[in-house]
Amino acid sequence: GAGVSQSPSNKVTEKGKDVELRCDPISGHTALYWYRQSLGQGLEFLIYFQGNSAPDKSGLPSDRFSAERTGGSVSTLTIQRTQQEDSAVYLCASSRDGMNTEAFFGQGTRLTVV
Amino acid sequence: AQKITQTQPGMFVQEKEAVTLDCTYDTSDPSYGLFWYKQPSSGEMIFLIYQGSYDQQNATEGRYSLNFQKARKSANLVISASQLGDSAMYFCAMKGNQGGKLIFGQGTELSVKP
């Protein structure tokens, strides 16, 4: 696709349920990032993929959070047993290899846990 | 560990004036890339400008320029001739020399007054 695509754009879920957030990066981009942004706050790094492997998953807040990437393309962020504090906008970005390549962002998934 | 610090939670500037948004960073990587992004109220993340640590000249992109002071580990964004549409959150970000993890500062909210 032309840009980074995230789905769903909005998700309301009940506390305790599991959710899956999807990210389709720009074709050919080997690096993929997930961030969490609470209202009016900065971007909290969650996990970074290079191809299908995750060299850095240090930002995942707890073992309820997991992510995978398949075929060097689509990534899924899964949150199990959601809590109200998980409510935020989840942003995905992708970039080509290299220190000097900017990341392109999707529009985000707004997650609300009720 | 890498760290980005933006010390100005909010800034005001008069339309048509110039404004400087501060960013300091910390890294042990010998080379790295620095980025600035704009996030309007719509939520999208827009890439503005890039500076490589070994670039001899400060980066410029239209009304945006980056005041890069390597010894001070600072990479301030200068916006000249501010416009009302510049009102947004601005984030400074950094990638290390492995071209991997991209981390962000907490952001500065810029308000342009007519």
C-alpha cells in the first residue's frame, strides 16, 4: 500500500478481554515499530522489529503484551486480559533500513477499555 | 541507553515570528540520526527534518532548520515565520548507529497566536 495501515481505527473492549491490533507497513520496509500514546503524552516505545525478529522488546509493559511479525510484513500487537490503563492510541510505524531513514506512521488504533 | 529530553511542555509564538524548540539527547553510539516530527490535533505523525551526527552542516527543510550542537548533544528545531497551521505537538527522536530502535522525547506543544 501507499502508507502504513492500521486496523481497527477504534476499538472498545471490556476489561479482561483480549484484543489484537494490526499493522500493515509500507512495502519493502524492514523495520517496524509499535508505540503507545496516552492523551497529551509522548510516544512510549513498545517493540521494534527488524524483519520478523524483535531485537528490542524492552518497552512491552507486561507479559500481557505480545507482538509478532510474519513474512517481514504484517504485524499484530496482542493485549491479553485488558485493563483500563491499557486505554491509549497505539501507533505503528515502518522504515527502511538505516540510521538515516525516517519512520512513516499509521493513523493509529484508539483503544478504550471499559 | 539512549534518551531524548524535551524540556518545554508548551510554547507560544506570535504569527510570523521565529521559534526554537529544544531537544537534548544522550547516547553512547558513535553515530546516530536525529529526527523531528509534528503531530497536529488530528493525531497524524508528520516527519519534518533529519540530521545525521556526522553531517557537517545543519539540516534545513523550507521553514524548518535544525540547530545541531554535537558537543552539547542538542538538536533544536527552529521554525521561521510561524504560521497558524504550525500549532501542534512537536517531537524530537533519535536512532542509533545500528539503525534500529527509534525513541522519542515527551514533546513540546506549540501554539501560534494571530
